[in-house]
Amino acid sequence: MKPPVLSYGSSICLAIILAGCANQHPTQQPAQYVPGLGEIMAQSAVRHAKLWFAGQSQNWALAAYEIDELHEGFEDAAQYHPTHKHIKQPIPELIGNFMNKPLAALEQSVKDQNLHAFNKNFDSLTAACNACHQSTEFGFNQVTTPLFNPFANQKFDLNH
């Protein structure tokens, strides 16, 4: 049998430890994950490709969704990376200057369900991506129209 003093002492120590664990301060919350600019741009490349296949399949709902996702990605880039160590201009300014007009034109062609206009505006978006890359000395990263569908697990053409 343990002496009562040790038992009470152990109980008090345990209570203090548990109370300390329960007393968390709001400032001790874990840091929120912020994707890097490269991660956001890589995801934008995926959205760009999916947008192409959605448009070619005339899956206008999916095309509209992918355009919205591109907008969200660019908003994240502007919010989380307003500047970049290798880029002179502010990221939000670059996005506005290069992306707003081609994305708006693509949105209109999707609303109109006009494949010819979609193709023309998709080419304009691709050119805008490359112009932005050139202006920021990332011209080595060239975006193209996808040549094949790498998304074997997604059906783009809902009619077949």
C-alpha cells in the first residue's frame, strides 16, 4: 500500500498537468497552410487543361466551373503572394492586366455556348498566360493547348 502523501501528491501533479493542457490560448493555434505561388500556378495549369476539354466537349457547365476555379486561383495568388522575390510588378496588378480580359471573353463565349468563340478566346487566354510569363522573366514556362486528355478519370463529354 502506498503512503497517502505520495498518492495525494501524484493526484495533485496530474491535476496540474491536465489543467495546463486544457488551458490553451487562442494565440497558440497552429499556423494556417498557405500554398506557394508555384503550387497555385500548377493548379491553374490543370484548370486551363480541363477548361479546354470541357469546351471541346461543349460541357458548358463544366467550362463555367473551370473558369470560376481559375478566378479563385488567381485571387489566391494575389492574396497570398502580392509580391514575389523574382517579379518586379505586384502580382495582383499582373493578374488584372493579363487575365481579366481573356477570362471575361471566355465567360461570355461559355454563356453563349459558342464553340468558335470559345476556341478563339481560349487561345487568347493561353497567349495571355505566356505574355505574363514573358513579362516576369518566367518565359521558360510556356503554356499550350493540351494535345491529349490526361484526366482518364473524368468524363468531359456528357452526351456520349
